Amino acid sequence: MAEITRINPWQTLLVGVALLLAALSHVSAAAVEEERRGTYIVHMAKSEMPERYEDHTHWYDSSLRSVSGSAEMLYTYTNVVHGFSTRLTPEEARVMETRPGILSVLPEMKYELHTTRTPTFLGLDQNAAMFPESDSMSEVIVGVLDTGVWPESPSFDDAGLGSVPGSWRGECETGTNFTKSNCNKKLIGARYFARGYEATLGPIDESTESKSARDDDGHGTHTSSTAAGSVVSGASLLGYAPGTARGMAPRARVAVYKVCWKGGCFSSDILAAMDKAIDDGVNVLSLSLGGGMSDFYRDSVAIGAFAAMEKGILVSCSAGNAGPSSYSLSNVAPWITTVGAGTLDRDFPAFVSLGNGKNYSGVSLFKGDLLPGKLLPFVYAGNVSNVTNGNLCMTGTLIPEKVAGKIVLCDRGINPRVQKGSVVKAAGGAGMILTNTAANGEELVADAHLLPATAVGEKTGQELKAYLFSDSNPTATILFEGTKLGIEPSPVVAAFSSRGPNSITPEILKPDLIAPGVNILAGWSGAVGPTGLAEDSRRVGFNIISGTSMSCPHVSGLAALLKSAHPEWSPAAIRSALMTTAYTAYKNGKVIQDVSTGKPSTPFDHGSGHVDPVSALNPGLVYDLDTDDYLNFLCALNYTSAQINSLARRNFSCGANKAYSVNDLNYPSFALSLQSQTGGGSTGSSESSTGSTVVKHTRTLTNVGPPGTYKVSITTSSDSVKISVEPGSLTFSEANEKKPYTVTFSAAASKPSNTNEFGRIEWSDGKHLVGSPVAISWT
């Protein structure tokens, strides 16, 4: 008789629980591992690919599989990087770096956006005949990496444009609220890149954000229409800045690459977009974004820009909005054109009138029901709040009973300017006066506030507070004056515009130049109001905003104009033309002012000066550069072969017996970093027999104008550094002829750390003026 085995139900339960716990433990461990993963960009030495692989992507996949069985490639890169991006744990990343053929495994960086009057201010309207309106202009393609595009904007009307350039290889990608029919002969390409973003922050919520090239933010529509928007008559923001809106290159074509989402812009997506843009055939790339400072071989924008430069594509980037602090720049690689911000000659005055009879000037773009024609009770936010930082008018900090029906004075800082007005309005306030603090000084930026409001400078704010704290019954009102032109002085350097010196390579002066970046009118998204706030239900075709994000596309569009006029010019030649013809003084001879100090600006603020496109069209001479020059520059920085390979995608070894100097890079400006009384040494310097420090820079000028003889002139702000140029004159007999010269800087004595001196070297044939700024720092 067979033996019957009795099964204990408790045993069964225990086994089941054990199996369940084991499964949960496995799932939990996998979840923990996934949480520890981050996005990395893996740089490969393509020349080291084993012969058994037919395609480099197979090699990339095999290399990834060797360290992780579950990781997937987010992107493979062809042009900007030899390699791929993927999600790895820190341990897997370290192992990956040891694998054959791996140059570097770099963690992803997060980048942030650098958030009708301009053509007239720049002289483009009066000199339109000088710029090509013909087929050559419409052959130029400007690629913009940003938040996408609102294709229905009239700035992308293709009326009068011929067929899409034959060189174009891009496409119009479909996605949320976007189809191929949204592109036309103006907006010829639209792509979006979100794999890196989604890998870090999870799937895009398509109910609040379009997973496509459609712009739900406004920033990308504004920058792309600034660079190359079509001519639109009758443009304005709520009646402010009325007139004709047009991009810098109104007949150029636009291709947009959406890389920025609600949570930021991620380097794996930015690299993928630049990779595609190069394939697509753009001529200019415009990036109004930045992400701190790092060595060039670690900076995704610098890496992508190097590849673009090799293909003849000029890359224009914003300098950043971290001014007026020194060493606050982004995007400082010498193959990038770095653009700071200045003002226009246009303003939007809104005056504060007090109960004591005094009036103060401010600025505003408010449009709506005005304040009653009488003075209203006036309070300081810090006195009508329930928190210690109530002066900042942050959400939920004002006491409605103490605010209702009154005008509230709020301090600038921390939260957005327009949000402060929204907070006052929500608490029942009748109006707001927003005062600058020391961080912003006298710089005034206009906003389309949700309630009657104006912004005033720090000095005015101090006087308003003195009145508030001394008068027993303070009252005020705001008077709106609309749009005012002919503001003097203009331009001035914006306080927010990031400043030098260059913290990565102090011997390269940055920014390169400034362009209009304050209160700029351009196209806007139909998905969001002019303030960008959720509670702003207004919809506008054009908006007025500020930032180096706005100055960058001005230069991108102007570069497109120069490219159409001089298709044979390299990116370095185009940048040189824009820099050496920029102006540094007003017509009365005074140097362009820095609004943050009220004093003359310096090359650390304005670079070579304010862009002057009409002069740039015919610069006479240019400082040209090619890939080999930049490779020698990397050798001068003592980059290793692996670091150069990561950046330049090639096996390149610096010559052991060759002397490399950063001072020999043929840059259109000059920067010296000298030893202070307590500091270290300077690059490329030597001690003379008299004990002074001597630094030599070599440059080569290329003639792009008629034959002529150019003579040099030198100006300096002090006698502490002697500047000499040899030879003192250069004669050019034919086009594209090159002539070298040497500049010798002799510093007689050391100075305290953080001392700066400035000068200028100019070459002139009597018709052309080829100017270069000089900045000397003791560190």
C-alpha cells in the first residue's frame, strides 16, 4: 500500500511567505539599484574598436553589456561625441571607465535657460540694402536649442520664401499637438529630445507639457523669432513697444530642437540635439542656456560646439545672468561666441507719486484697469506679513486684512518679480511697487504684471521706505506712461549680464561682445500668458522679456546675415568681424556705462563692445582660426591625449618638443593674468633683465577687404603695463593675404590681487577700424 504524505498547511504557508519575501526583496533590491542609477555620457576611442565589430554601435552595446545586463543606451552619438549615454550605478560607471577603448564616463549635467525696436537700434533698417535680401540669405539655416516653438506665430510665416534649401537634411517630427504640417518654408525643421530628461525625472506629463517640439513655455519661440523671425507689422505686447517685429535675419530659415522641459535641460539631450543639427545641415547654432563652469572636455555644450565648429557652424551662446559678480560667466570655450546683454534706447515708464508730492520713475508693462484717480494707502510688505521675510512678498506671506485696497512695497529677490505682484493681488492689494536691493542696483526690468505695478531702483526704494517709516499716513499711486523712445544713455550693460574674468582660461577674454538683451519684444507661445504664471489667463502673440537668453539670438541672427554675405567665411572669421567692429563708446566719446555701478563698463563686462552689424559686414581684416589652432590651444592647457580625444574625437598627441602657448591662439582680444604681490605665476611670462614681467602674444590678420596699409594705435588705462606692437604697420596687397604681428606686454611691478587694468589695440587703414580689447589682471 502506497504511503500517503500528509502536508502541513502551516509549512505551506511558511514556504509561500518565504518565497513572497524573497521576491519582494529582489524587487526591492532592483528598485534601490534603479534609484541609485544616474545618466552618464560614455566617450569612446573609436579608433580602438576591435575588428570583429562591423559597426561602432555594436561595440558600444557590447561595452555596456560587459558592465550591466539591464542598462539601455539612451542615445548613440555620431558627430559631437564618439559614444553613447546610458543609466548606470556609480559602481558600474567606475568599472566602465576601466574597459578597453573607454576615454571617460562623465555624469550628466543639468543646464538652465538664461532667461520691435532692435533692428532699428542696430542700424539694420537704414542699411537694409547692404545686406543680401536675395537667395543667399534664404539659404542660411539657424538652429535653435531651446523649449521648442509655437509654429502658429506670425514670426514663422513663410510668405515670399522659396523652396527649402537643398542642403537641408532635417525633418519635422510629429508628437503631442505637433504634426509635419506645422512646418513650412520658414520653420523647416522641428525635433524634440527627452530621453535623458525622462530617464532622470520620469515620463513627461503630456496633459501639462507637449511631448513634441511645441513650445509650452514661450522662451524658445522668443529666441528663435529674435534670431530669424519673419517681418510682422503691428506687433506689440498689450500695446507696448508697437511697431514692426522682425528677426535679425528675417529671410533665414529656422530649425528648432526642443531640449528644455519644465524640469530643466539635460546634457544627454543637448548633445543628441547638436548631433542631429550637424547632420541636418544648420549653418548657425543658438543656445540660450548654461550650466556652471567645468573643463571643456567635461562640458557638453563645449564638446558639441567643437564638432559644430569643425563643420563650419558658428555656435552662439548666452554668457549667463549671474552678473554683476566677477567670474560669473558660462559658455567660455574659445570656439563658442559668448554674448552678454545690454539695453535698448526704449523704456516703459511708470511713475510713483507719493502723498508728500514727490514723484519717482519706474518701469512697467501692466495693461488693464488703472488705479482710481486718487492716492491710496501705502504699506511695506515686511510690516503686513506673518513671516520674517515678508518683505519679499512670497506666496501666502501677506495678511489680507492689512493689504486690502492698498499699494504694497515689495523687495526684489528669491521668487519671480511677477509672482510678487500675483501674491499682492491674491491678498487683495490694489497695486505693487517692486524695489531693487543692492544685488540689482538701478537696473530696471519691465514686466507685464497682473495688477497695477511698477519696478524702481535701489535708491528710489530707500527713499520710499524712508517716507513709509516716517509718515503717519503714507499714500501713493502709480501713473503709466506707455512706451518711450530715445532713452539716453543707451546701450548700458545690464546688471544681470555675467562678467569676466574667465575662470577656466583667464587668458581668453570673455564675454566676446554684448547685444540687446533687456525688454526685448519677440514671438510668444499661445500656451502661456506673458508672465508665465499659471494664474495668468492672458494670451499674447508677442512678449517682452529680458536676459542674455535674448542677446544670444541677436548675435546668432547677425551671424546668419554675415554667413549669407560671406559664405566662405569660417565661424572664427564671422565672430572676429562682429568683435573687431563692435563699439565701446557713445557718440559723445564716453565709454558704455555699466548700469550696476553707474560707471564706465570694462572689457570684463562688455567684451569687445556692443555689436554693430553694419560695420561687421565689411571689417577689413579678421582673426581666423581652424581646428588645428584649437588643438594646439588644448595642448597649451596641458590636456592629456584622452581628454583631447573626448573633446575632439581623434587621436591627437601634443608634440613633446613643441612649445605651446595659450597666448598664441589667434583670438580677436587679449587677456593677461599676471602674478600679484602675493599670488602665483602668469602664463607665458618671463622675467626681463630689469625685473619686469614680459608676456608676448602672437596674432595673424587676414585681409578680407581691398588692398591697403593698416597702422596700429595703442591705448591703456595706466602706465603700469607697457604695450608694444611689432611691426607697427601691415600692408596687404590682395584678398586673403595673411600678416603676423607680436604684442609685448611689460609689467614693471606687481600689483595687489584682483587689480585690473584695461587697454585697446586698433589697426586702421583710414576706412576700417579693427579693434581688440586688452584686459590685464593680477591674481
